[in-house]
Amino acid sequence: MFKKADPAATWTVFICSIWPMILNTAQGVQRVPQDYMNVARVLNLSEWKIITKILFPSVLPYMLTGIRLSIGTAWLVIVAAEMLTGGVGIGFWVWDEWNNLRSSTSSSPSS
């Protein structure tokens, strides 16, 4: 049905996995203590110094949590995309086995 499904699968994985990273980073920026920003204003720090010395170290734990969640989401979506697009991968293998009703264990009664 879809001649070129790989770009659609890549786009789906990207769209599904980017949100935890964005939302956690935004939450980290909101939770930077106001005292830090007040000190930066009093010291008249440049924007670059504020970003590198205050924001980035404060937001880094939230960013890493977002990346961790995004990687987990991406793995789930990759398997689902492989089931839909076919080709290779664990998702395709599971879907192919299900469709062909193959089972690796023999459950036939012994005679």
C-alpha cells in the first residue's frame, strides 16, 4: 500500500518521542530558582553567561530525564512502526509470526 514507508515510520518515531524531551525541558526551565535569576540580574551577566552558568546546569537533570523517556518511547514506536511497514526488525518478525500462526513451542498432544 505504501511504496515508501520508511520516511513515514521515521517521522512517526520522531513525533512520538520528541514530546517527553520538550515537556521535561520546559518543566526544568520553569523550576529554575528565581534567586538565581535575581543574582544574574544584579551581577549584570550576559545572556550567554546566564544560559551556560545558570540555566543549563539547572535544567540538565530534567533534560536527561526527558531523553531517557524519549528513548523508551522511541523503542515502543519503532516496534509498532515495523509491524505496520513490514521489512525487517523485531516488530515485523512478531507480526509475521502472528499472521502465520506459527509458534516456536510444540503443544501437540503426545500419542
